[in-house]
Amino acid sequence: MAAIAIAAFAGLSFRLMTLKTTSPQIALPAFEPFCSTGDSLCLGFADIPFSVSVDCGQEAPELVALVDGQPAPDALSGAYPDYVFSGSFAVGIHELVLQVTDSCGQTAAETLSFEVVDCQAPAPVLYSILTLQLLPNIPATDVNGDGTIDPAAVSVLAGDFVQQAGSDCTVPVVYSIHKTADILNGTDIPQPEQSYMIFTCSDCSYNIPLRIYAWDSAVNPYSVQPDGTLGGRNYSYHGVLVEVRGNMFGICCDWGYDHSLGGEIEMIYGEPVEWSRSDFSAK
Ligand SMILES: [Ca+2]
Ligand SMILES: [Ca+2]
């Protein structure tokens, strides 16, 4: 505010005139988190438009942007009164300070935070098929809770299908395993906690279609989850096959046993069977 007093002594009249100026104003619209997609450096492009108004001085105001405490002169563009703050920033939450100084030397500043979120799903390379050998379940119990005693069973981890995990901006990446038919009929809504699957004699088959889901650890507000909710991990899935064999022990799956096993065979409770351990191979 500037005040100018004008006094007229002659005639004994006195007059006070006030010229009122306001500090610069910064108007920022609401904005949403910005996405990082497909960037190996985990950067995402952010752009925040804003406008400035000044009512003192004839020259355009000076603008300064600080991101996380560091000057970002290249991030400002535009001309009075409309500007844009923009640039590529790492996944995470950043503090932005916008400072405006008009040509009268009055300043104003706005401090805000903006977020760059990981919107990219993991993209692992998977084995397309694994062969599993059912193992005797002694004593026979109902290992999968379907009410039927299981004389043989085998479990496999979703991660066993992963040939190359690839990189992701928000680790760890976790994997889940699901029968494709169960997803399609609605009895299985994929979630990351389903990390393994048990097969029994009722699964004897040359090829059971499965889906392997890969989930990152991001909290992406734009990611539509399998249950229809919005927000959460990014994920992708790939169709694979599993072949369930059993007749090595003559228990079930009574068809020809004609070639070597692939895959890591585990007992139900996770104890590896040494003689059956072998390296996976894609077919
Ligand atoms: Ca990701
Ligand atoms: Ca059972």
C-alpha cells in the first residue's frame, strides 16, 4: 500500500488521497497426480498452468520456481498473465514454490505439492508352460479344501513362471496365479495375495490355462483393479499353461509318461523334492 498525503496549506483545506495497491496474486487451478509411463528413469511429465495478476508497475512481473528447494528456471513458460510450470520429475511427491515479484518490488509466493505416480504395469517375461508332477500326499488329506481327500498333490508358485522379471519403478513386484476359467466365470477375482496354486488328481490335464498376474507396489489412483475399484497397484497378466501329471506314482492322471519333467516340483507345504528338481525351460 502506498499512501500519498497531499496537503494544501493555503486556504486551510486539507486533503488526504490514498493509492492502494495489492501484492501480486497467483491463481492455481486444481490438478491431479501426474503419470509416469514407460520411462526407464521413472520420470513423469507434469504441467501446471497458473495465472498471475499485479496492479503495480508497468513491467511484467518476475517469476521464480523452486522444486524441492532447487531453482527450476527452465520449468516456467508463458507470458503475463498466463504461465505454465512444466517438466519431467521423478516418481514421488514434490514441493513447488512459485514466487512472483512485480516491478514495484512487491512479492507473493505459493507453495504446493504435486505428485508423479507410477502408472506403468510390470512386464515380466514368463515361461509359457510348466509341467508338474503330482506327488503322493501321505497321509492323504484334503489339501485344497474342496471336501475331497487328495491322494496326490503338487503346488506351484506364480513366481515360478517368471523367466525375466524386468524392471519397475515401484518394487517389489509380486505375482499371483489364477485359473483362467475361474476368472472368466467370476469365481476368482485376482488379487496379489494369491501367490501359489495347489493341483490335485482332479486337475489331471495336459494343459490347464492359467493367468499369471504381475503387480507392482504403486498406488496409482487411475489403476482400475480386477474387482472394479479405482486406485491401487499397476498390474498385467499373461496366459500360460500348466501340465499336471501324476502317473509316475500310479495314483492318478493315468496316461503315458513319455518325457522328462520340467519345472520345480514341490511338496504341498513347500519342501522341495530333491530328486525332482530341474531347471525350467520354456516350450
Ligand atoms: Ca510400475
Ligand atoms: Ca481336495
